[in-house]
Amino acid sequence: MSNNSYKTILAIESSCDETAAAIVIGNGKSGAQVKSNIIASQIAIHAEFGGVFPDLAAKEHVKKIIPTIELALKEAGLWNGNAIDSLQNIDAIAVTNGPGLIGSLLIGVNAAASLALLSGKPLIKVNHWAGHLYSVFIEDEAPELPMLALTVSGGHSSLILIKNHFDFEIIGETVDDAAGEAFDKIARMLELGFPGGPMVSKAADEARSKELVLEHKFPRPKLNDKDFDFSFSGLKTAVLYALNSGKISLPADASQAAREAEESIVEVLVKKTIRAAQKFQPKSIALVGGVSANKFLRQELTAVVNSLSDKKPKLYLSDLAYSTDNAAMIGAAATFQLAQGKDILQDPEEIEAIASLRL
Ligand code: KG4
Ligand code: ZN
């Protein structure tokens, strides 16, 4: 890039079970450009356990982190024969420092801090939630602020108002399980396998295409409450109760039950988002986080936003490549942090991995 307000970032993400690295270019005004986006997924390894096994995740990150970073540099055309020389082609290193599994976070944080020390490049610490929020700040146009973001993943479900860059207000969040966690647990109960979200979604789509409906209804937790909080643990209990009482039997009712569970989660998420939009009148609405990959949720939110009358906010659905954990979104957030001077460490040794980091 000739314009030197554009910066090239090497971004690293290892908060859960994906080892990821990306090269992202941006000026912190328009959307960031992704030059490479490498993800070494551990899904096959954890499938056996039906969930992410933290010790194994950390061990895998150790194995994958350096090859993943090298590949990100190579695919972006920045490889100079070795990693240290190649780092002279970038302006800064960004890394997720929380929230997440501590053993996983530490691998990415230590790799990033070491590379920053060796190359003399500044280190930018990025909050994983901020990364998900900035997944819609990729490509040409950046959403106008204020933006209301439905942030739904395995670890969190919240409605966040972004008033200005890095001026976030959490206007509602889950009081118990996150939406992705509910998908994962319900998938396990319905014996649909791992990873739960995509499996429930696939089974639910199948039921919809065959017009199969579960007679027994699951609750829509907190649907009519005035607040913007969510609760999904009751839904999980309702599925368990239906199984134990014989109201649903497996495998015969699995896809209908998946459909009913998905429709319950989506109805609550969409209705609360729209109600928040009517109250806070944002210019943009975003759907981000792993659960934003859910097809039915994308369809329903799009339909409801389109049906709004005047002063319709513009809807941004995170691209599927940037919905579940990835490093491009961390790099995108970092381009905006660089422009705002936020969390840029001149001394890489100052960085800390924090499992329960808040936004
Ligand atoms: O953002 P993410 O990759 O990791 C966290 O930060 O948690 O989100 C992972 C979550 C998992 O719970 C997974 O089941 C869910 O996102 N997920 C989905 C879909 N794809 C991933 N949930 C519903 N439908 C999907 N298609
Ligand atoms: Zn995530």
C-alpha cells in the first residue's frame, strides 16, 4: 500500500480450539482487507470427547502455531525465507489475549510476544469479543455507528451497542448458557454429534424441508421480558425433560426436536434484537460470533430487519469465513485499535492472557 496510513498486521488467535493467523491491511477507517486467513481446526480431535478438551487444545496449539503463522505470511506474499526477516514486511503484531481457555490463550500470546520482541514490532492486544464485533469491518465499506451487534458464540450471547470505536455498552447478555453452548448441549442430548451448532442446524433444515414439526413445544425463555437479557439453560432442561418423559424419542424425533430448539433460540434472539433496535435506533445492526453462521438465524434476522418501517438500520451479517473463530477479525479490530492508539504495547513483556477478560 502506498498510502502509509494503511498498516499491515499479523494477527494471531488461539483462544479456544482453532489455531489461526492472518495478514490484514487497514487504515482504521474503511473496512480492513484480508490478505491471508489460515485456520488449523481441531474439530476432528475434540469430536471424540463431544466437546473441547482444554489440555489437548493447548498441546495442539503448540504444534500448529508456528506453521500457521508461516503459512499466513506465505499466502500474503510476505515470506522472505524465514519468519524473522518476513516480519520486517509488517507494521504490528496483534493477538487475542482473552477471554478464552487460559492454556490456549497463553500459546498465542507467548508466540506473539516472542515475535514482537525479536522483530521490534509493536504488539496489539485484542479482546476476542471485539474481534467478533470487527468481523463486519472487513471489505470495502465500514458500518456506520452507532451499531447494535447481536454477538452469539459458544462463550457469549449479548446485545452490544457500539457508540464509537471501542466505546461499547453491553445492553443485554445471557444470564446462564450462551446460545452456542445451548446448541452444543442440545446436539449432545439429541445424539447429533459435534460440533453441535452446525449439526442441529443441519437436522433442523432437514425437518423444515420435509415439513416435520415436533408436536411438543419448547419454551421461548425471556421472550417477553422487558430487558435485553437472554437465558438458554431452561431450554436445555426442557429438551432433557421431553427425552426423559418419552415426549421425544431418538433417533425418530431428533430432527423435529432440533428444528423446534433452533426456532426457539432464533425467535428469542431476533425479537430481542429488533426490540433493542427500536429503543436505541442504531444506524447499523450486526450479527457476529460463531452462531451467526446459522442459516436460519441469518434468514430470520434479515427478513425482520427488512420489514421494519422508516429509518431502517443497515444489516451486516458477518461473512461465513469470519463468523466462527478466526484471526482475520482480530486483525481487523487491530487496524481500528492502531488508528485509535488503543492497547498498543511497546514492551511486549507487558502482555497478559486473561481467561475472563471483559469487553
Ligand atoms: O465464535 P466461536 O467459533 O467460538 C467462541 O468464541 O465461542 O463459536 C462457536 C460456537 C459453537 O457453540 C458452535 O456450535 C456455534 O458457534 N456454531 C453454530 C453454527 N456454527 C457454529 N451454531 C448454530 N448454527 C451454526 N451453523
Ligand atoms: Zn469466538
